[in-house]
Amino acid sequence: MAENKVALLGPTGIVGEATIEVLLQELDNDWEIIAFSNKELSIEFERLKKIYTFPITDFKQLRKKILEVKPNVIINAIGISDRDLAESNKKTAWQVNVQLVEHLVSLSKILNAHLISFSCEDIFDGASGPYSETDKPNPKNYLGKTKLAAENIIISNLNNFSIIRIPLVYGVSAHGKKDIVARIIDMLKQNKKVFLPYNYTTNPILSEDVAWGILKIIERNLTGIFHFGGFDYVSLKTFAQKIAKFFNLKLEIFSHSEDLFGAEYGLRQAYSEALLSIKFSSISEGLMTYKYLDREEGSEFERLMNY
């Protein structure tokens, strides 16, 4: 019987899917992985111990199931990360990004479990990025305010926690999730104008890199605040241009909103890389991995790109 258990919330998200795959492949057999999902998984995992499927915001049921499982580690990969969605649906954003964390903090205290939760670059104001772990948060949008509120709840109530702040994430999904790379390629293949809702500087990170970082944190039982991020700091416009060039597509028509134009976000990753003995991918390295993983999934890109 396994002595260690990981409860992972959100296995169908881009980060959650990559994380569960890496943990199942790399953790020893004395670890059990239990998934808590809002919807059925589209793919099967041989070593996955159990899957609970119900609305995760049903906090009463969540509490009951977590207490039954008694995990050593709780990974919260559920959250609203879209700026516009958080702004237009503040009640839902608060429920998912803050109230869910409140319940997980309570459960972590009862079980003495290691809580791993995600935050984002929006807790900063975008005035002087990239930001380090010691820089003072100053969110300017509602998304950032919810994430900072969740961070404060964790820090104020737990010692055994890891908060992972991440910038823009991209990655292949077997559950139909369209990341920024997939959306840009779709627009280019259909000869549509590439429109980005924002243009700002950040360091996009591959979801598999996030997953490997989580694995290291679990293996080494590390706590605190960690900044993950890709090697390259670029504007979203430059990121789109790099995607088009990598996939041999033409990017002739481009536009973006003036909102956040020139804002400098991004996260300095040197501390996390040194502590975890890991190297986060550059954009070209990340896109090579993306292309390989997408081929493995047998998605529409495989037919479009003639792999």
C-alpha cells in the first residue's frame, strides 16, 4: 500500500494534464495519484489510482473526498487565469481563485499536507518586470487581486506550502483546450488576422516545464514562493512571430488591443532553476517539445503540418 498520496485538482487543464503525466511517469510506485476533476478525463492513465468527477466548487463534497483520501500533497491546478474572464465574472473568479484555496488551506491544516498552488504574474503591476520572488506585489487587474488574496490566505495560515507563480503558459492538451500557440496557428492556417487581446512583455513557459518543476518540489519537499518562467522575455507580438516562423507560416496581418501595451511582466526564474536543478526552455526549445507532443497526440496539427 502506498505511503504517499498526491491529490491533484484540475487534471484536464493544460498545466494539470502535464503535471499528472509527469508525476505518474516519474514518482516511485509507493506514491498514489488521485485526481479531482470537473469533467471526465479524455485519456487514460495506467497508474492513476482514482478519479473523482464532480463540480470542484461543491466544497462540501470536495472536503468529504479529500478527508477520505488523506493525501500528503495537494496540488491545486484549478483556477481562472484569463484577465477578461476574471474581470467580467468577478463572483466566479473569487469563488474559484480564492474560496477554493480557503478550503484547501483548511484541509491542508487538518491533514498536515503540503499544499502546492499556482499564482501568476498579474499580482505585479507590469511597470518594471521581470519580477523576482522578493518584489512587492501590486496588482492592477481583478485577476491579480484574486491571486494575491489567495497567496495571502496560504501564507498566513500554513507553513507547509509552495506557491508557484507562472507567466503565460502554453502546452498541448488532449482535452481540447486551446492554448495561445494552437489559437495562433489556427488563425494563420485560416488566413485570419492574428489578434491578441493584449501586448506585453513576458517569458512564456511550456506546461511540461511547470510539471517537472512540481516534481522536483515534491521530491525535495521544498516550500516557499517560486517563480517559474521560460528563458526568453518577449512581447506577445514577438512570441506570435516566433510561432509563425517555427511552423513555417506567414504572419502578415497582426493587431492587438492597446490595453497593457508596453507593460513589462514576466518572472525571474533563476532562483527556482538553481534550487530545483532545472533549466526552463527557451521558446524555440519549447516549441520543439510542443511539436513532438502534438504529433504524439495525433491532433489536427499532424495533418496540417504533414508530420
